[in-house]
Amino acid sequence: MSVLEGKELRIVGFLCNWCSYGGADTAGVGRFSQPTDLRIVRVPCSGRINPLFIMKALLSGADGVLVSGCHPRDCHYAEGNYYARRRLEVLKGLLPTLGIDPRRFEYTWVSASEGQRWQHVVDTFTQQVHTLGPAKRLPDAPELAALAARLEPLRN
Amino acid sequence: MSAVSLGYYPGCSGLGTSLEYDASTRAVCRALGITLQDIPDWTCCGSTPAHTVDHVLSSALAARNFAQAETAGIDDVITPCPSCLKNLRNALEHMEDDLFRARVDALTERPLTRPHTVKSVLQVLVEDIGLDAIKEKVTRPLTGMKVVPYYGCLMTRPASTMRFDSPEYPMSMDNLLAALGAEVLPFPLKVECCGASFGIPKKEAVTRLSGKLLDLAAGLGAHAVVVACPLCQMNLDLRQEQINAANNTHHALPVPYFTQLVGYALGVPEKELGFDKLIMPLAPAFTAMQEACAKATAVAEKKPAAGKTEATAGGAA
Amino acid sequence: MGMQKELQAAIKAILPEVDCVIGWGSGPDPLHGAPLFMRSEDDANRFASGFFAVNNPALFLPEYKGKKVAVVVKGCDARSVGQLLSEGLIKREEVSLIGFPCQGVVDHDKVAAALGEKGEMGEVTAVLEEGDALVLTLRGETVRLNKADVTAEKCMRCQYPNAHIADTFVGEKREPVATADDFADLAVFEAMSLEERQAFWEKEMSRCIRCYACRNACPLCVCRDHCVATSRDPSWLTQADSVKDKLFFQVIHATHLAGRCTGCGECQRACPVGIPVLLLKRSLARSVEKLFAYRAGIDEGTPPLLTFTLEEPTIKERSW
Amino acid sequence: MATLRYLPLAQVPQWLDGLAKSYTVFAPAREGSAVVYRPRAEGSMPELTARPTESAKHVVFPRAHELFSFTYKADPAVVGKRDLTLTQPQDPTPTVVFGALSCDARGFFAFDPVYDGCGTKGLAKDVYYLKRRQNTALVVLACRTALATCFCNWTGGSPASREGADVLATLVNDGLVMEALTPKGEELVSGLAEAGAEQGAAAEASHTAAEATMAPVPGAPLDPKAIADAVLARFDDATFWQAESAGCLACGACTYLCPTCYCFNITDESNGISGVRLRSWDTCMASLFTLEASGHNPRTAKANRLKNRVGHKFSYYPSLHGGRFSCCGCGRCIKSCPSSVDIRRIVQNALAAANVKE
Amino acid sequence: MRIGVFICHCGSNIGGTVDCKSVAEESYAFPDVVFSTDTMYACSEPGQQGIIDAIKEHNLSGVVVASCTPRMHEPTFRRAVERAGLNRYMFEMANIREHVSWIGKNKDANTNKAAELVRMAVSKLRLNRDLHSKSFPVTKRVLVIGGGVAGIQAALDCADAGLDVVLVEREPSIGGKMSKLDKTFPTVDCSSCILGPRMVDVAQHPNITLYAAAEVESVSGYVGNFEVTVRKKATYVDWDKCTGCGLCTEKCPSKKSFDRFNEGVGPTTAIIIPFPQAIPKKASITRDACRQFTKGKCGVCAKICPTGAINYEQQDELVSMKVGGIVAATGYDLMDWTVYEEYGAGRYPDVITSLQYERLLSASGPTGGHVKRPSDGKEPKNVVFIQCVGSRDVSIGRPYCSGFCCMYTAKQAILTKDHIPDSQSFVFYMDIRSPGKGYDEFTRRVQEEYGAQYIRGRVSLIYPKGDKLIVRGVDTLMGGQQVDVEADLVVLAVGGEATQGSPQLAEKLRISYDSYGFFMEGHPKLKPVETNTAGVFLAGSCQGLKDIPSSVAQGSAAAAKAIGLLSKDMLASDPQIAQVDMKRCVGCGKCIQVCPFKAIKEVDVRGQIKAEVIETVCQGCGLCNATCPQGAVQLSHFTDNQILAEVEALCRF
């Protein structure tokens, strides 16, 4: 029930506090309407984003993951986004080997003033993920899968 | 630049009011080693009358011409007329949107299968052939002829579509004419409106707007107003008498196409350039040019130290 | 064999200077070698190089930090040593390397497959190397195998058979088998669709027993006892017997090795249930080579993911 | 001796399909380069030539065993009140392992005393284990040869040992001679045709031939007490264990493939309001195995951990459980060790050291 | 843990498109939540009291508020939970306004999303721990970058408050744009009369160290203790010896140097004192124009200087210092208006900028205050002003209003009439924007009393006709009629842009800037002079174009912030920093390698190498955390487990 069945897909965003989270706020202040699929996890810096967070999300059932940080040269911590750029690019290259469509993961740079750009990014990425449809999920352990089934009625 | 082969779209005026533009374009291209291949069974570009009514329909007309070009194996097209150019480009731009393209495709028999480009003759001469290459081939320089280049409103605008030269103060035709040897006068109104669209419904707009152009050109002492657009040419040339009458002026400024002057300078015989189609005769311009030349030569001869001045002006029409 | 004697001589020569010399000895059956830690001439006499000297002795070096040790290295082992050095995980002055021209090592899975119905590897009682052939005795019969058919994949694409860093090099350097890595193995894998690849991992990982031999056999896994695989803080994995957790561990291992893995293949060899875990690291190595022109263990400098440049000409950032 | 029955090889899949109607059937399957016990796919022929890489213990003692699941549900009536619901997992279904090895069957003897109240009255019994143990029948496939890593004879076993098996199956020519050893076993094979006398003889001959391929026990006759003492005698000999563990990677392959290793960890895996309590395999070769809540760890070095593994199997366990080793000599720990650590050699070196010093 | 959840309606801001009540109900089922409610304005006094009361009544140990962005009210609510006795870090926010109610149209989807964001926040909060700040000493010195009117104000205010001030100015003199102005609106008083004394105050203040002809080379460190290096550019004049007598400028034979101070209206000498009131009043040599440098021989100034101050060998000099706070007041430049081809793109000498016109009007300018047009030195009669040149023009990427042009154009029209009584001014404008004390009255006066003719419309073309310029525009109030005005002089009210080098300085200061190069304030309303980098403040037009009163006000505001910051002897560090689990650290050194702040060092713990975080240096970026393979370094408040909990709260359902 969490995901609006058939309408929303599960998209997780990791945003740096200083630029992109601010950009998403700016988009909100500007009332730039966006699809509702995205859920944002706030982190201090894109350099904080361990690529494994993205893998964790993708392997745990996310249909898409979006990372956004400060533009190169603008990092609040001077260098975090440079490391992020390398690590995320390498991660993107690994996804096809795991059988995951690399279009399910994107990273980009949005500054705190770029509300409109943030809207565009969210629009574009959400559309991209919807084009791909729901991701195939890896099976949980049988006991966890059974648990999930048993708990289903409790959630409503 | 070696031999170039391009698709050619003459546009409707090329068959009627601007026969001389079409003829001189073909002649110039021939002289410069550009092979023009006419788009087979070309039709209206979808310009003014169509695009004010329906963008899809207008683009479909343009798209049909590209589809026709494909049948002849043509991808890259040139056209002399800036209005045609604008609409052909517009159509290609619009069709980058899949939805729009689908609506166009629904109207045409043959959807486009390949990417296309379209350029103006002016752009090809200036950018692809190059001024140096043209200069090298000049056999009859226009030394002494004072000209003002008049680009018209469309040649460089809208800037995002035409992507050619400065939208407000272009210099490409200035430079081209200078390369032919002419004395190019700075013409601040080079992209001002001539009133073309009002030619039928509001003639007084034409006489006012075009009149201002002619006044300034004459005021600058130009021998000719050189144009690149069939509509401009028609207003300034065909209607010059009407303008004179309305404004109480007495202009007799020839309004040749730039291709005609390029052709002349390259040594193309006048009859291939359609000089006779111009209402305001070009001959006085050549006369003025020769007089200026003669004067210059005389001055030069009086000053032996100045060395030899080249004066190889040819005959006038 | 000449090489064996020469190496033994080199080992004996260095023994007095070091705490021990790490190399190879014989294993529980004729097809298996085992790591050997030599402290005496007697130990050195048990040294056995050659086709069955598969283990990567670089694995043990960090354990000996603070002591001086010598290590006999194949070309691939030397790459691991090179990477450990460039990351400062071992000290150059504490390690002495004895290199030799490696002729390739065995792949036991290939031997097992080649034997097929003829018997199991554990039934082999004797092995003789005759030129390009291996002559095995089992169930009282002899079986000839073509060495090339049972050589490890990494050797088939080996660019560095001669230890590129060696304090002592025994024998003549040999020509490498390949001049560049064409990642042909990945091409084979990538012939599968994305869905098939996902199904592939699902199937392969389902038999993982989470013994972490892959991790512990990796010379560059530095976390050792503190791996996130089993820690609860941070808690990246559950203890559930799920493909998701098992595959995720492989992703963790691979990403931790991105730009560091030298492709020695020990992870895959160590896997008791034969899961092709090297593939993920190969994929990353290809990306790293393409993006940063970096080959771990060979190229000098900081591993690419621990540094950056202001402009990244090879990274085409997406134009949104 | 019970009636011998005969099952032509060609009919094995069909017979197993029949069993699958009343049992969950596990059988060896080849996957990649490994042979593992899998819930059998209908109609498939089990792998009968190569011996399984892993033991069959996970059938009775799953790698991660759900003990129960739990849910906290908010009570809307009382602020802050949570109702905890515990749910027991379903009882295990009757299960058959077809193609277990005799060492696998004997391996459970190391489990039984531990999970059955340590054989001592009044100590808790582990119902999770016992239910599965009782519900599982083992069809043992007699080994026809010994491998270089086999040493079941050290622990009182043999390639065709009947100990712990419910049925002993012996491959002869193109069929299996089946010998039911327990009522559970009898139930499985009762429908099969009786074996002929020559088939019985062939089975017997196979057993003898297999026995002949076993390497003899070193310093025969076997003296478990001497081994236990020799291993214990090395308890304080750090140098000994450092040398023995030098090549060890400290991974868990040996313990997880071992039919007798029974150690576990318990974790709650929860997400939000609900979760499961899991009992999962643990390995004494891992550092975390002995990490205490205080942060202290008595076994940080792999030498200590290897000492525990060998000591436990050959000394400490026997001292608690009637002298029996917690090792069945299957040799999987040697065969699959990435570093070829050989537990036999460690024991022998301990014996040798004992002889030298005494 | 006992968690309380508060769902804020924010009036109808959230409540309008999110069913807050049902989000609160759903939240009650989340783990460890023992209390949940919806509230109209969580940030209001009763809203905060409600949270405090609930903490006490239900013995809550953690609080989640779902409302606006944490960038807005996180500090507010942290203080509230602190007042109730909780540690301020036992608090999480779910942003259901900017990220939900304001951007999503579907109420069901919004409500669902809001509940999920609350679940994420609850999941993270369950792993939050009490965090405590450490304190560290501060350096009581302020760096002010830029010596325009805003920087001067900030420097003087800080210095008067007793702080040491270092003022760095790029040009050879302070004064900025204001020093170039003839008069100021709306009082039409003399610019240099009001600015001059302030400049002198700067020079004479014992607490101010002035570096003119200098730029900030690098900045490192952190709030309270920045390390700054300033590059003093070579002026080829030893300023310790120069007395500012001006003899050199009189004798300099190179007289065709571009006059920066006078905006290129007339040339100047190669060695200059920019203007008579310059502070410091010292000469400097323009290298490119100086014959000694271009031709290798001259040396007139060296010969003539009475104090021997000329030094052709002088090199740039780097000066390092420690400061506690930084005020950026770098101002603006006029945009390059020559992109406007229709205005001649610089081809017509009598089309000039407003700042050039100021110099023509100024009594201390090159024409001595006589308005003479550049082409022929004639006094213009018809002066046309064109507003919004480079402002409010999307077509050249300048959509913003420069804010001050309407006013200075009006002022210039008045001054034109004052200087040339028989002149006529025409002003082409888009809108007259004159909000400010006495501003609108001023723009009326110029029309009503001074007869300036205001034409509402844009100019499409300027072209020369004889010695006149024809300005063609449209009069939109006359039915869109085309108007041609014959002008003798055209003055373009050129808009401003962030001064050259702004992005580079922002990068050094680690502050953000917008796409036009203006520095980003911490919050558009509530933190107008603060930045997101603690200890760095903004004053004047570098933050966005503004007029003199606003610049001065901001200078004082920034100074107040800096004074407030440095009024304490010790600062509290942010406890959201990295921490090393010594037991799990294997000493591989990867964290040390990547730390941008050198905040991690190697330590020897009983013979083993371990990493240790220097608490006051760590800025909490978490790069080390993402780098450490075994996760032995964890960023407090953003630990792996906390982020994983958020991910799992989203994905495992």
C-alpha cells in the first residue's frame, strides 16, 4: 500500500544538504510541481554517499535511485563531489553486470538556486524510471518472504 | 573547398518574382564548383500562409520536400530564400519532438528516415566556400561601387533557428561584397523591416518602412542596395516608384541580389545573371563604379610614387 | 626441474636476512599445492614451484608487517604486492621479492571437468608433467590432459608473467601471452540480456554458503576481522540466507576493490562452491581502466577512487 | 538383515518423484563446479558420480533458521501501548535426503547430544533441531572409492558405513541395491522390488573394494584417547599453532562444509515494527565468534581459532561426549580449503610433538 | 525509545494538499512511536509548547516533526526539544512542505508520501544518539573582502567594536563604485562628500589593516580560525616611501593608458593615483602602458620621485593571516553591454554607459564636470537614456532587475538639466521601479520639474544619421507607436552583474553562488547576510544588486553578525562530525588520504596505527565515512546505520 499501486514507483534520492536539497526546497518554494515518486534522503555531502547505499536501495526493491550534489567546484566541503563523481560513475558501470538497467541510477548536480532545474531533473528521471517500469526484485530469503506475506494484512 | 554537391530548393518566388535570384544562384554555384541537384517535384515550403494557420500542416509541407529529397538521395539542402529557409528549419526543429513528428508523419506519404540540414546560399558561400576562395576567383572586381547590404528581417532571425551571423548586426554579406572589391557602406538598417508582409493589406506600411531604407541608403551615397531576400527585393525594387510617389522622393537605386554581383565579379556572363529582370536598372551603378575607378586611377597617376593601381573594371550591362 | 632448483637456491640465499620466505609446497593430493612458510633449509627443500603453485602469497604479507619477509611471486602475485605497496599497506623495505617467469597455473575446476566420468580429482594418485601435457594416474589408469585445457583463465590473458617488481629475478623473462586485456570474458557474459544476467546471479548466489573464503583469499581485503559483512554497526547485511544479502556482499567486496583489484582471481578460486565472483571485479577493472587509465598494481600513484581531478575528461556527465 | 531391494538407475527419478508426494526430497545436484544438496527438481536424475561439495547438514540445520517472527502493533486505545505478537514457523515437513554420504549420516551424531539436552536429563532440548532431525530420513549412497582427502576410518567410519543411515544404497552395475536400516527407511523402499542374490553380493563386494582404497589409520590401531591427549597437550604451544595456521585464511569454508560443525549465532532481523529471530551458522574461524560484549576478544589471532577448531573436534568435544570425535572424517575441510590446510596433518603433528616431548 | 510525531498543517500550506490527520494516525503504527498528533503551526509558540508538553507528558525520548524544510526550522525545533530536557539531536524532521505539499497535486499521493517521509525520519531517529559540542578558541580578527561602501561600513563597524580588521581591496584605492558617482539619489548630494570621510576613517583607524591592490589568494580553516593568504600585487611603487605627491603622474610621458577609474572616458598616464581622494593615496604603475616595461627604457618616474619609491623590480607579495570571520563585499560590475548590436555594440562613440556619464558629470572627472560628448566634445542638447540595458532581458540571459537603474537614470536626467539648462532628456523605460524612502517622489520630480520626457517602451535600434543618433523605440502608452528620437548623446542604464572573479572567490570561501555569480545567502528571508558556510558573511551587491543605503545597511548587518560571532572567546563545534571506532580501525589510512580538511591523523594505539579525528577541524562532510571499507569511521548523526535505516524504511516494503 505504500507505493500507490501502479501509479508510483519507488525512487530513492540521495541529496547533499547544501546544494541539491536546497535546490529541491527552492523548487518547492517556487511551487514547481513534480511527480510524487521520489523520496529524498538528506546527507551532508555527495561525498558522504557510499555507492553501496545506492546498491542497497536497488537490491532492496528501489526502482530507481537519483543522486544529486553540488556542481563541481561548488562543494561546500570543497572536494566531496569530485570523489562522488568518480565513485558514482564507476558504480553506474557495474550495474549492467549485475543485470540492473543502468538507467535506473543517475547522478547529477543541482545548486540551491536551481529550483527549476531540480524540477526538470525529477521530471526527467521519474519519466525514465517509469519507461523502464518496476524493477525485478531479487528474492528475499524464504523466511523473510513468508514473513512479508504474513504481515501484509497487518499493514492495512 | 573542393567540389560540393547539394540539394537545391528554389522556392516559389524562384519561379516567378525572383527568376534572377534563382538564375544567378545557379550560375554562381556553377562558377564555384558547387553542384546543385534540384529536389524532384518540390512543392511549397509551408511558409507564411500555412504557418500562420497550422504549424503541423506547415511542417508537413516542408517535410514533404525533405522526403522528396530523400528519394533523390539528398540529405543537405540549400535555398536562396530566407523565408523558405526559416520554415524548412522550423519544421526540422519541431520534428525533433516525437509527438509532433508523429502528427506530421500522419499527414505525409513518406516519413523522413534520415537527418537533414538546410542552409541559405549566403551561408554556404560565406562559411563553406569561404571568402578567400571567392576572392581568388574574382575576375571583375567591383572596385569603386558603393553598396549597402540589406539582409532583411529574416536572414539572421530568429537567431535560435537561423544560427547564422549576428541577428542584429550581421556582417557576412558586408564581408562578401567587400571581398568582391566593392566599397561597403555601414548600413545601420540592414536588418530592419521592409514591410513585406503588409505588401497587400497595408501598402502605406511598405512605403513608409521601405522608404526609410531607401532614404538612408541614398543618404549614405550608395550606388546599390544589395539584397538576399526575394520579398525585400520586390518591395525595394518593384515598389520603388510607389514609394517615391508616396514619400515625395526621387530615388533610382538599383536593388540587385548579392548573387548577381558575385556572379558578375566571378565573370559570369550578364545574361545568365538576369540583370534585365531588375526594375531599377543596374547600369548606373556600374557607371558610377567606373567613374569612381577612373577618378582613382587619375589621382594615382598624378602621384607617381603611389605605384600602379589595378583598374580592370569590366563593361556595364 | 632447473627453475625449482634455482628458486630454492635464491630462497636459501635470502633466508638468513628474513623472518621467513613465503612460497609454495605440496598439498594434500598431487594436484594441489599449498602455501609454504620457509624458515630453514629443510623448509626450502620442500619448496615446489610450477603448475600447481596457485596460491597468491601476497595475501599473507600484511600479517608480517614489522618483520622482514621474502616472498616468491608469480607475475600476478607481484601485482598484488605492487598494489599493497602503493596503498602503504606494506612497507617496501620489509619485503623482498623473488620473481620468476611464470608459465601459468592450474584451474582445478577445469581438471575436474576434464576428468568427468573418469573419476574425481581426489582419486588421482600421481601427476607427471610431460611438456604440454599432464599425465594423471587414477583408478590404476593414466589420463593425459592438455595443460592448455586446464590452465587458469587469468593465465590465458596474462600480460605480466614476469614479476614486474622483483629484488631477485630467477630465470629468463618470458614473453607475455597477451599485450592488452580485451575483457573477452566479460563479452561472453554480456551476450546475455540484463534479465538473464540477473537470473544468472540469482542462481549462482543461491548456493553461496557465506563462508567468506572469497574475501579472506583476497590479498587486498584489508579489513580482515572487521569486515562489514558480519558487523552489526554498521549493519549492511542480515544473517538471512537470501540471494539478496549474498549478492550484496559480492557487490560490497567488488566496490571496495574498485581501482584496487589486480585480477589475481583468488576470490573465485577460493570459492568452495564455484561461484564466478571475479566477474564483478573484472567489470569494475574494465571501467577503471577505461575511465582512469589505471591498472591496479602496475600503475604508480593513488588508486583512482581515492583521488580526483577537477575536470574528468572521460566522465560524460549526463546533460539533464 | 533386512530385505535387499533393487532399483534400476533408469527408475531413480520416477521413484523419487513418488517419494516427493509425501516428502520433501533433497538430492545432490551439480551446479557449476560444485555438487550441492538441493530440493530435487521433479524428474531429475541426482548426481551420483561426484561426491557433494557440501554436507547434507543444512537439511536438518538450515543456514539461517527462523525461530519465530514478531510484530509490534500499536494499540490505538492506550497511548504508547504496543502489543507483541509472536508467530512460530510451521513444523517441518517429512524430508528425505537421497544420496547423503555415510560420513554425512554419521555427522549428525556430533549434533545429537548437543541439541538433545547434551544427553543430560533436565537440560533443555532444542526442539527446532530435533523436529527436523526426527522428520528427516537419510538414504545413504555408499562410496565406491576413497578420495585422497578421506579419513572416515580415523573416526570409526567406513565408505559404506550403515551408521546413522535409514537406507544404504549401493551402486552396482546399472542400479541401486537398497538396504533399509530403520523403520523410516523401510517405509521409503518397501515398494521396491527385491534384489537378487548376485546383486546383493555385488553390493557387498563394492563395500569391500571401497574399504580397500582407504588409506590406513596412522599408527593403527586407532587410539582416540591418545589423539585427544596429544591435541590438548599442545594447548599452550603457541608456536605449534602459529605454524599450523600460517597458511590458513581464517574463512569459514571448512566449518560450513563440515557435517559436524554445529555452532550458531542468533540475530533479530527486523524492519520497523516486525522481524524474525534467526539462528544462523557461525564459525569459530571468525573473529566475531568470540567477540565479547565488553569488546574483549580472547581469540583475535587465527592461530587461536584454528586451535579451537581442531581442539574442539579431537579433544574438548570427546571429553564431554564419551570420547567421540566431533569429526566424521569426510575430508571436505581439506578438499575445499583454498589453502589446502590439512586437519589430519595437524593431528599427526600434534601426535608427533607429543611423542618427541614425552 | 519513545518517539513523538507531530504533523504540521502549516495552515493550508501543507494541510491543503496533505491529509495531516491521517498521516498522524498512520505514524502511530511506526516503531517506537508512542504519541502522534497533527498541529496547525508546529513552529509557532503554542506549537512548540505542544511539543514540549508532549515530551513531558508522555516521557518522550525523541521527536519527529513533519513540516517544512529542515534548512528552515530544524534549529527552532532542536531548541524546543532541548527546552524540554532532550538532547537537541534526538530530533528529526520530515520535509512534507517543500518536498511534498508544494510540489505534488494529488492529495492521496501526497499523504502517502508524507507518511513515508515520517517513517523514514522515525527509522533514523531510532538510531540517533545524544551529541555534545566541544568548544575551541577563536581568532578575534575579521577579513573584509572589498573596499566599496559596503565593505567600508563593515570594516568600520567591526573595528569600532574592537575587532582587528583586515580590509582587502583589488583596486589601488578603496571607494568602489560609489567613489565614481557624481551625486547620489534621491538627495542629490555629493557622493565623494559623504564617502570621502569614511574612506579617511578607514585609513586612520588603528584596528584596520588595509591592503589595496591586493586579492585573496586562498582560504582554509574553518569558522573562528580561518587561514587566509592575501596576494599584494606589484604596483612597482614602494608604498612605504610614496607620499602621494603626484609628481610622477604629472611627468609620466605615457599618457594613453586606459583610465579605469574614469571608465575609459579620456586617457590617463601609466603611473597613476586613481583619483584625488584615493585611499591609500599612493601611485601605482600600469605595467602594460609603462614605457619602462613595454620599451625597456624610460625611468622618468624613478628619476623624478623625491622619495625614491619607484621599484620596477617589485614582485607580488603573499601575506598570511588568521581570521575568525570573513565578510565578502565584492560588489558588482556593469555587464558588457556591447552584446547589444542594435545599440551599436560600441561602434558609436556617443552611446555611453551610465557610469561613464557619471564621470562626465563629475567635477573631478576628466571633463571637469562639463558634459561634452565623446565624439566631438560638443555639449549635447538631446540626451536619451535607455533603461534596462542588460536587465530584465531573457534574450541575453539577464532576467533579473538591477534595482538601482531607474533611480540613477532619474538622477542623471536631473543633473543633465542642471548642467545644461536648455537640454531635453528622454528616458525609455519598461517600468519605473522606485520603492524606497523618497524614491518615487524623486522620479516624479524629474518628470514634473525637470521636464524629462519618459517614454514607456523598449528601444529596438540606434543608428547614426549625420552627427545625430536616431533612437528608435516604441511608445507602448501611445498604442505601440514607433518613436524616433534624434539624440546628441545616448546614455545606457547598463545593469549590473556579479563582479569579475566572484565564482572563483566563492569557491575559495566554500560558499554557493547563483548562475549569475551572486553569492547565495543562508536564507533569503532569515539569513540575508549569512552564508551556509559558518563564519562567512555577505554585504552589498555581491549578494544581489542593491543601492547605497541597502549596501551600507548590509555592511552593518554583516559586521553585526561577525561581531556577534567573535564576541565569544570560545566557539562550540558542531558535534555532527566523524568518529573512529578504534577497535574496528585497521589503520589503512584511506580516510586520511581523502579528508579535505586534514582533520584525520594517524595515532599509535599500543603499537597499532589507528586513525583519529581532530574534532574541531572536522567539518562533517562524511567523505571518510564513505571511504572507510569497514565503516570504522562513522559520521555522527549520519551514520551508515542511520542512512541504511532510511533506505530500508523506503525499500523493504
